[in-house]
Amino acid sequence: MGEQPIFSTRAHVFQIDPNTKKNWVPTSKHAVTVSYFYDSTRNVYRIISLDGSKAIINSTITPNMTFTKTSHKFGQWADSRANTVYGLGFSSETQLNKFAEKFSEFKEAARLAKEKSQEKMELTSTPSQRKPVSCFPRLKESAAGDLQSPVTPESINGTEERDRETPDAALNTGCRLELNAVPLPHSSTSITKHWEAELAALKGNNAKLTAALLESTANVKQWKQQLAAYQDEAERLHKRVTELECVSGQTTGIKTQKSELNQTIEELEAELKAKEEELEKLKEEVENTTELQTQRDQLRHKLQETELRNEELELQLVGLEQRVESRRLEEQSFRKSLRSLLQMLDGKIFELSALRDSLAKLMDSHSS
């Protein structure tokens, strides 16, 4: 089944500053999904978090790890393989406690899995029995074995060197047995020639064995380098597969977020359209305001002209009032003069009436 997510939560992700080793550096702008993954094939637990397509947490849980709660909403743990310290900021204390419980649970599971793996390694690493062989066939088998032995994890850890030492010890023991078992010739010359032939054969086999050993050592180094490269490539591909699985697992959430974003975009477009209509109305009002401003300026100019005209009329009115007042005074004086003249005329009329009466009486007296 490969790696599968077994627990997920959301938190703000931080890493310790590699320079100061004191300050926290945020690796996500907002809260992201942090998940526990379990690899059933390798029996490994990991903590993985993605920000988009970038893996900001890829930490394998080991038995010596410890998750520490530094506050009621923040926790941290150190990863020696990644050479960093991760920090998570949660929105509530409940989420922090749940994450810490899962960390302890999976840490214990990782410890049990490691113990089981070590027990299996001990059971499969028991030494095998070797059959005693003669000296020279042993040399040939050892040389062929050094040339044709493939690179294995045991060769990297040093088991192969111990295996190479064991044939040498067996070789010395076998040679001593062979030499002890060789029957002695009758003459010293034949014995000397025999031992010289044996010594030459041993030197030749020793030279072949040394060359084979050197070649095998060079091959082992090359195979170690190739194995390290293969392991790095496998780890990189495994991380990439994990990231792709995380992205695939988050597809539903991404679709939901996409629909929400589309709805938000539609709402913003509608709001933008309403704002544009309001802006058009404001432009029309501004144009109307400009026209009203022009009309107001014209009215102000007319008002100034009217005020000037009013002042002129007021001055004319004051002149007329003065003329009317003078005319009234003249009329009053004329009436006074006329009244006095009438009084004089009445007096004269009265006198003439009295004179007429006197003349009438005089005429009457003379006629009689």
C-alpha cells in the first residue's frame, strides 16, 4: 500500500534559524496541513507538511525524538537527520495535545519496530560452518570469491573484511596441516627441491591473491559509491512520491478551496461592478456639480451686478427723498403764504363789504 496518512491537523510551521539557533523562522505564510504518514513496507512513521508543492516538513520519527510543548498552543521537536528544529503553532490547546499524543504513540511504535528489526537481524546473522579444505584449492576459491563477490550492506559495515580475514586464517591452518601431512622424501636434495617448488607455488598464489584482493578492494569502494548514489536517488524518489501522495490526498481540499475562491472571485467581481456603477454616478454628479458651479458663478456675477444696480437705485432714492422733502418744505411754506394771503384777502373783502354797505347807506340817505 506504500505510505498512507493516518492523522492530519492544521498549524503554522516554523524552523529554527540555522545561524542564530535561537530565533524561529516561519516557513508558511498561513496555517497548512501537517500529517503523520505510515510506510507499511519499511515500517516507518514520518511527519510531512506541504506548502503548495514544496515540502516544508519531512521528518522521520525515531525512538530518541521528543516533542516538547513550550506553551499552550506551541510545540517543537529536533530532527538530527535534517539538522534542524521544527516548531508548530496551533489554533487551540486541544489540537496541540492531540498532536503530542500521536507523536508519543508513533514514537513508541517506531521503537518497537526497531527492536523487532534488530531481533530479525540477529537471527539471520548466525555464522555458518565451514568445511576443511586443502591449502591450494582454498587459495583459488578465495581469489575467485574476492573477484566475484557482489557489494552488500554487510560489506559496507565491515563484515566482508572479517570474511577476508577468516580465509587467511583458515589458509594458514590448512597449509600447516598440508605441510604436516606431506611425506618426507628420502634425500635432502629432493626435500630442498620439493620445498622450493612449494615455496614458489605459494609465492605465486600469494601474488595472485594480493592482486585479486587489491582489485576486490577497488571494486568494493566503487560499489560503495554506487550504492550510496542509488540510496540517495531512492530517497529522493521516495520523497517525491510522498509529496505527490500528499498532493493527491489534498486534492479534495484543494477543489473545495478552489470552489470557495471562485465564489469569492464572483462576489468580488459583482462588488467591483457595483463600485464601477457607483463611480459612473459619481462622475455624472461631478459633471453636474461642474455645471452647477458654472451656474453659481453666473448667478454670483448677476447678483453682484444686481447689488451694484441696487446701490445706484438707493442713491437715486435718497436723492428723490431729499427732493421730495425739499418740495414738501416748499409746499408747507407756500401754504403758509397762501393762508396769510387768504387771511389778508378776507380782511380786505370784509373791509370792502363794510365800505359797500357804507356807500349804500350813503346813497340811500342822499336819495331820500
